Amino acid sequence: MAKKQPQTKAKRPQITDGEIPVVGAREPCPCGSGRRYKACHGRVAAQAVTELVHRPFEGLPGECDWVALRELVPAATAELTLKDGLPEGVPSVTLATVLPMAWPALRREDGSVLLGLQNDTASGDISRDLADTLQRALQAKPGTPVQGRRAPAGGPRLQDLLDPAGTFEPEVHSGFEFWVPDAQNATPEVTASLERANAAAIPTVKLTGVDAAYWCETPEKNHLRWVMPHPEEQLLDALARLHAAGRSSLGEGTRLVGSFRAHGLTVPVWDLPSGVLAEDIEKPAAEFAERLAAALATDAPLTPEERRARGGLTNRQVTLS
């Protein structure tokens, strides 16, 4: 018998990594390796999606306020400025801490867009997830919410969509009435969600004299939570210097009690007597900002007392994200 000639497979065209489309996990990888997608380029894509971005809002105008609205403030909105301008039929884009029914975004009947900030995200990059939701909201039919999904690994981030020269000026609300411009015609579900949200909201006020500092009222005592942009180690050293010198308070009865870590930034927290209101803390906060600036400019080694103060502050840190 004549020998069978070995069969050769036609070479598949080479595809660069940037051109490989997303397919089902069990399907052959489009790169031509012969392996399933999940064991080949799907693994790389999944890692890119789940990798945690330490400072997701870095580079955006008002990074500290983004962190505050994400983690600390119950009810607030801020107008967003798009890099390429508003699409036709979209009169405005507004960031909101929370939306009714925990929707990721909502395209209102008038075409305006509300983007929710305090939602669970499917990846390790909040900025990419929000950008994906925003893009879908801009194209959604007026009067419809946008559902959550996992953003494509190579999709744009907020830093790609928002104008870096735009302003970010949060407006803190006492409740969530901004959800329903026409409360009389709201659905029963939205009305019930509004009532629940208002009942749970902690009274919060943004200070006007310093950046990203938020007073809040709780039943036992009030607090000031101040998101700061300085590198964590440098800021803790500066706070320790002031604490050891007895200059870290904001007045009689107030006390620096620790800090939060949130999205790559540090948030010092002060306890305030229940009678101290937001307007009462404006001047002391501005004076503290001056003391902190001087302490941040000092690079001398910490004294033993300052090291002990720093250890106490570090032990009272809580990570939010």
C-alpha cells in the first residue's frame, strides 16, 4: 500500500494580543493556540479585570471628594463634565452617591443621566466599571435604568471620559428627593426605596473652608471625617507630630481618634461633642490645616513620643476599601 502523505494543517493567521476578541470560556482561543480561551488569553483578560487598582480616582478633579462620596457621604450629587462634550439628547450627566433600587445608572425621561457611585463593582477597577456604566447610560433609552455588568478588560476609565480641566463640586443633600423630580408620579417601588433611604441617611455637611472634610451627626456624638491627598506615611508622621505636641484636636472636647484607609487615601477622623455643629468646626479646621502643612514640611526623625503617638494612630486605622 502506498504511504499516506502526512496531512498539514493550514496555518491560521496570526492575531496580536490587542486584536483577540472575547469568546466563551470553553471555546477555542481565537489566537490559534489550540487551547480553550479560559486557559489562554482568557486568563490574561480575567486577571486584568480582577486586578485591584489602589487609587481608582487618581487624576480626576476632586479625587478626595470622589472617595468621600463613595465611602462616607449618604446623599450627594455632582455634575460631571465629559471630555468630548454632552451627546445630542443628553442635557446633563450627574454623579449621585446612591440611586433608587441601587441602580448603577439611570437615563431619565428628559434624557439626562444619573450615575450611581456606591454600587458593588464587578472588577478591581471602580473607575473602569463606572466608565462602562456611564457609556451605556448615555446610549440607553430615556426613562430606563442601566443594569450592572462586568466591564470589558480593555475598556475606558473615567479618566478617559471626563474633562481633566472640569470642576467637581459635590452638593450634599439632607435626603434623596433628587431621585424623583416628579414625586407625585413616582412608582410605588421608587417611593418605598426613597423612604427607606431617607430613614437611614446620617445628617452630613461638607465644610466650606477646607477641601473634602465632612461633618456628620450620630446619636451619641458628631464626627469630622477629612479625606486628605498626602502620601499615607508622610501624613501619619505629620499627625503624630501634632498629636504628641497636643495640637491635633479641633477645639475643646474634640479628639483625633484614628483614620480610615479608602481607595489609596487616608481619612483622619475626629470625635466631636454632640453640640458641635458643622459651622462651629469651620475655623478650627482651617487652623488645623495650617498646623498640618507645617508638620508635613518637617522631615526630622520622629522623637520617641512622636513614634508612640504614630503607633497609636496606626493601630486605630480601619481600611474601608
